[in-house]
Amino acid sequence: MNNYPTFKAEVIADIDNRPGEWCSQRIGVFQVDNKDIENPKILGTYIRNYSYLMDTFAYAKINGRYFALYSPDYTSTRVLEIKPDIGIEDIGGEDHHPYGFCPAEFHFVYDDESDDEDPNPSFALVAGCIWGDDTSWKIQYIDIDRIEEGIITRDDRFGYIQLPEALKLKDAVSYYSDDQIHIAHVNVFDTTKHI
């Protein structure tokens, strides 16, 4: 077991908004030390303008610093720098867009064949939907090469692929190395036709 801290985000309180609007949430970001897992330390809070947290917080250690992808606005992905024992700071990312991509889950992807003892992730994935198309979660790619500057870019380089309902995003990725990734996703077939 390493002595690195782990981090988690949890709902602290629901926040009532105007009548007819969904509530927002106050989210706490906690540091959990292996020596004292029963007493996580709160590093800071943020407001999420949606009534469910989902899995919209994922962190990674990158070049000795900790960064999280998170979604304080339900139509954007942002970057949070986590400073152990000190606090958190939003350092950039996507801005609100009324018809933006709504994250539901984040996952950092590591090279399965890396020999590094403490590897950096290669990129990240997000599952979610374009606002209004919430019948299934689609999987998109997030370039994190400039995450330390608060800069990320998201695209649909895999095409329009859907996450199976029974899987979490992290469980849908079974392998990544040499620019090849294995992702479980939904395929729809017409049973009246032979391929």
C-alpha cells in the first residue's frame, strides 16, 4: 500500500433554487489518508448546479501534482487542482454551454504496458450526453496534455458510441497501450438482415 492520499467528492447539502427549478448541491472534496481512512479531511467545496452528483469527479496524479476532472456546471468539464493538506482550485476547462455535453462519469486511462512505477495517465474519457439526448451515455475522449495549465479538449474521436447501461465507464475500458484502446460499447443490429 502506498502512502499517497486519495480524494473523493461527496454531497454535503442540497440547495433549493427558485420554485420549478431543480436543486443544486454543495459538494465537498475530501482527502483520505491511508493511515486514517475514517476521518477524511475536507479540502474545499464547490456548488454543482444540478440535483445529482453522478460520477463527475475523477482525479489523477500528474507530474507530482493532483488534478481532477469535475463538473460544477452540468454542461461542462472543468479542471480542479488538488493541493494535499491545503485546498482545491479551479484552474480552467470548458465553459457553460446551453446545449453542451453533460458529463455523467469521468475516467483517467493509463497505459497497461507502462514500466513506470508512478505513471501519468495518457488521456481521460467522459460518458454523458448532449443536453436533451439523455436516453443513453455516449463516450468521448478528453485530451489532458495541457491539464496542468487548466486546458483540456474533448472530442468524439471514437464516433457515436454508447456506454452499456450495466457498466460504469471505468469498467468499459479493458485495455489501452500503443494507441489502441478496448472499450465495451453498445452495438445495435437489425435481426432481419445477414451481415
